[in-house]
Amino acid sequence: MVRRTFWMLVGAGLGAWMVLKVQQAASRLTPAGAAGTLRRQVRHLGNDLSAAVAEGRRAKQATEHELRQVARSRPAIDAGARATEELPVRR
């Protein structure tokens, strides 16, 4: 009798959990649920894009700073003379 009660309670718990999951999935498939999902994804994409642009700007500024330091440390080159060394290239 105890085993039957145990398994009945396990079945009822799993049934309740399944109903909850099905309701959640159904709400995501409604037009309002799909719009909410799309809105969150677009917002996330916008945040990622903003972060990428900011990171690119920081990298550009750091590279420019390095190149300016190298250029300042070198003597001026005559207009007709050619530089024998090249500036370091960051890859």
C-alpha cells in the first residue's frame, strides 16, 4: 500500500510539472509571447553591438596612441629620404 501511494504521489508531481511546462511553452507560442521573445533578443543584440563598437573604439585609440609614441620617438625624416624601418603592425 505504501508503494502504491508513493508512486501515485510521484505521478501526480510529474503530472503537475508537465502541465506547468506545457503551459509555459504554449504561452511562448502565442503572438504576445513571440513578440516578447523577439523584443528580448533584439535588445540583447543591440547591447552586444554597442559593446563591440565600444571595444573597437578602445582598441583603435590604443593603437593610435602606440603609433603616435613611436612616431614621436623617431627623428624627423626629410621629404626626399625614405624610412628604413617600418612602424610596428598590430595584428
